[in-house]
Amino acid sequence: MTVEVSVLGGGVIGLSAAWFAARAGFSVSVSDNGSPHAGSRVAGGMLAPVTEAWPGEEVVLDLGVRSLEMWPSFAAELGVPLLENGTLAVATDRADLEVLDKLAVYLRERAERLTSREIRRLEPTLGPAVRGGLLTGDLAVDNVVLLDALRSACVTAGVRFESTVDADVTVIAAGAWSGSLHPALRDVIRPVKGEILRLSARPGALPPPTRTIRAHVEGRPVYLVPRAGGLVLGATQYEAGFDADVTVAGVRDLLRDAEVVLPGIAEYALTSCDVGFRAGSPDNVPVIDWLEPGVIAATGHHRNGLLLAPITAQRVLALLRGGKP
């Protein structure tokens, strides 16, 4: 008998799990609330376990590195291009440089320490405020292209997109909304608000960097991810529930800090300002496990939903095949 699997959530985690399960012979359906604020729809697209790393979060780093190793074949199967020439983590003052020095010691061979002169050889459009940084092998992907490719792959594999279905197993992959779908997740998964901007290069403007740039400006994090003809700029982070307003302060801070790192963005056009909700968990480790017989959770990925998509889908498939909690 075919096992019927219902996936709640049509973001990158839900679609990846549905695709893996359908290819393995399960009968799969996906339902989604269609929110424009879903985390994977409003994302920079960074696949960055190393530049996201911090001492004390070794579980998150290990999981992310293992998932990053899966990404080249995962992307190739989907026909999705990757930005593969690395990520620069940079600092603009002495205090932020000291933070990067500590991170370099922690990461060891996973990161290469660079001077400001070496950084500008790689990315000449970065501003004079950049004082040094790290080069890592972290990747990036266009989240919109990825979601379209995953949905097409699901359709090809026989996944149905339905509002309700009577299933043998339900997979809760609804991101920040997962906490309302099962009592075991109620006090575990919470929404973490983030604002993100999209910019396009106007005629005569300097081209965007060729790598993802992750910077600290007076202690505030900001990232710039290249896209065709422009940049994705992000991201703020608030504990504000499901507040979907883009704030003036959030936009101001992102643009101010980004201009310190890349002065040329002053000539870019601001094309969109969006809010997304990450699925936060208490320790930043996702919940990928049985909650009860017939219910699997695949949520709580916080900033790493895109990065952890293939390893999450692999784990969900293992559970469906009889893996133990």
C-alpha cells in the first residue's frame, strides 16, 4: 500500500521534503497558506554555515557544513545556478575586526584572513572603511529561482498541491507558522521578523560585487548578495511577532550601513522593501523529528532554511522510511 504524506508548507523546506518523498515512491500532497512573508520567499539566498558560525553553536555549524556539501548536486538536479566564488565577511572598525579575528581562530582552515588591500583586489568597489575580513567557501542561490525550480520538480515527481488531504503522515514544514499547528511546537517555534531590500543598478552605477559581502558596521550586521543587475540587501532582526510592517528605521539602517561598505549603492534604485518571518527555535537548531505517530516536524531553521533544505529533506525521508526519533 502507498503511504499518503501531507506536507504543510510550500516553502523551500516543505517543497524539498515533498520532492524527496515523491521520488522515493510516497504519495505526496502539499498545502500552503500562500503568505508573501514566508521566510524562503523573502530571503537573501545565502548558504552560509561558516560565516553564520559562532562559538557555542557547533551543532548548527556541523549540520550546515554537511548540508552545504549536498548543495552542488542538489542544485544541479534542479537546474539552479549557484554563486560559487565564496563569501567575504568584512569589518569596518577595530572592534568589529576583533570579532572577526576571534571567528577566524574558531573556524581555522574554513576561513582565510585577508587584509583590506587583499579584499579590494577581489572586490574593488568596496569602500575605504573596510579594514579587513575573512574569505570563506560559503555559497549563495537566488531564492525565487530555487522555489520555482522546486515546485516544478515536485509537479514532475507527482506531488499534488491541495488544500486538504486525508494522510497517513503529516509533515509540519510551515516555517514561522508551525508553532500553531501542534501543541509540541507551541512554545518552541516563534516568528523572527526580518526586513530585506532589493536594489537594481541604474545606468552608470558601479556593478555589484561578485561575491556575497557580509559586514559588521559598528556592531550591526548587514549583507549584500549579488543578483542579476543588482543586489539583495538585508536583514534586520526583531522579536516582533507577525508584525508585517516595513519600518522607516529598518530601511534607514540597512541603507546607511550598506553604503559604508559599498558606497556605489547610492546610485542604485530601491525596487522593493519586504518583511519575512524566520522560524526561530530556542537554540537555533531546527526540529526535524517525529512529534507523535503520524506527525513529523521539519521547522525551526531560523536564518538557515535554504541552506538546510537538502539535509532536512534527507532526514524527513529517513523518518518516513522508518527512522527512529
